Amino acid sequence: MSERGGGMLKVTLVKSPIGYNHKQKATVKSLGLRRMRQSVLIGDAPQVRGMIAKVSHLVKVEEV
């Protein structure tokens, strides 16, 4: 299993999780996002990529 180069991802909440199921809300919260347009830097790992994939319609991702 190969991991990515250990880079960082900038994840920004661009759409509110209100109206979505509680699992998606919990995923957004576990990514460290609380408010709209808030950004966090997260290490690039397969687990993080999976979480982002589940809420891709709510967040914007940039590689840093």
C-alpha cells in the first residue's frame, strides 16, 4: 500500500451540512470544519481522502 508524498490538503467548507444526514455532518465535524468558508490544513492520508470523498459536495480541496 503506497501513501501519497505526505503532503498537505487545504479543505474548505463551501456548503452547509444542514439538511444532510448525521453521518455527513459528523464527517465534516471530524475534518475540523465548523463554519462556512473555514479552511483547515490536514495531512494527506488515505483515511482523510475517504472522508473528503464522502462529503465532496460540501467541501473544496486544494493540495498545498
